Amino acid sequence: MLFKEKLKQLIKTKYSKYGDLADKFEMNYTQLSQYINGKKISIDFLNKIIHEFPDADLNWLLRNDDILREDVEPYKATLTSKQIIDKIEILFEDLKDQIEEK
């Protein structure tokens, strides 16, 4: 998988539109579009990506794998602490309801 494909995948984990990321980075949408479509990126842009997606595996992102390996999971955004706590609370409520039913 090429960098541009991985970049698209990474951006879609957090943004529904590329323009939203361009706004966040205070950059022209055309420039972002060029990066997404394979133009060589700048160090400044890569630095912004690293800060915006701190859990992204840079080896995964920057390595051009010509062979698509099925055993490699696509990048998934990690949950924030609040999101994890919210999910745990929901699971506890479900468990509590199941126990009360018995």
C-alpha cells in the first residue's frame, strides 16, 4: 500500500472531509489534495500529521508496501480516556441489567 493510500485511510479515521483537516492545519485545500494524491510531502506537513494523529505508526505510514498483506491490520484511531470510560460505563450498565434479570 502506498503512502497516499495510507494517508487517506488515516485522515478518514478522524475527519469525514479532507477540507476539515486542511482547515485544522491552516493550509490550502489544494495543497492537501496534492499530498493525498501522491505529491511528495514536506517535513512541516509530516510534523502536523504526527501531532494530529499521535498514535499513528510512522513505520506503517511511511513504508511503501507493494504487497498488500492480509495479516496487517489497517490503522485504527485509538480511543481517548473519556471514550474508554464512557464505553466501560455502558458495559457496566448492560452487565448490571443482565444480573438483575436473573
